[in-house]
Amino acid sequence: DLKSWMQRSGLQITLPKNMDIHLDCGSLGSAHLEGFSSEIEVNTNVGGIKLKDVTGPITAHTSTGAVDVVFKNVNQSSPISLSSSTGVVDVSLPTNTKADLELRTTMGTVYTDFDLQMPREDGMRVVGNNRKVVSKLNGGGVKIVLRSSTGNVYLRKQ
């Protein structure tokens, strides 16, 4: 019945940490995954995505909600794509991560505490509102794409 469905607080499942995960939360659902050293794919329409102590590769998208990911380390085998249509994308990477970065927002701002080489045009650097950053981290490596349409994008050192 609808009343018991609405009173549910979630479903908790324990799985082996090296098991590949594909999770579709449907229209109303959030995802929280912790400690996986495998491939993760998560989709939700209305709800946030929280991933902690993961290695990837990861593909995660929410239409309405935040994407918050803390990497234990970053698997270099396949690209990582994290996106939200109407929420922030907040990612923490180990400082020694090698990556080719694409950080993008349409109506927000990109923030990072990594020392990224910013693109230049005619010898001049961008000093205004950065909405797109394409750069290499520690010489380059796996492709990491972080996108939000209306929220900010945060790339943090951990």
C-alpha cells in the first residue's frame, strides 16, 4: 500500500567490495555506496548520489540532486563521468591522481584547490567566472568529466 511505501527509509544491501554495481534509483531515490573497488554506474531522477572510498571507474547522473564522491584512489582503466542537471557536483581526489580533467557548469562556477594549468588565449589567462576547465592533473591520465547544468562543480584535494 502507498502508506507503507511512503514510510520506507531505504534499502540497505551488503555486497562484496569488488563487485560491479549498476543501480537505477528510478524517479524518487537517492544512492549511497561506500567502499567499492569496482565499476559503479548510478542513475536517479530526483535524489542525490553519495559515493565514499571508491576507486571507479564510475558513471553517475542525477537530474535533481547533488553528486558527492570521495575517491580512495582512482582506477586508470576507464573514464569517470559524474553529472547533475540541477545540483552541485563535489568530488575529492587523492593529490597524486593522474587525470585528464574536464570540469564544466552552465550556470554555476568551477572551484578547485588543485594547482591546474589554466588554458590561455593569446598569452592571456582567464580571470573571470570559470565555467569550463580542461586541464591535466599530475601529467594526465584517466579522463574525468564533472558536469552540472545549474550548480557549482567542486574538485577537492583529499
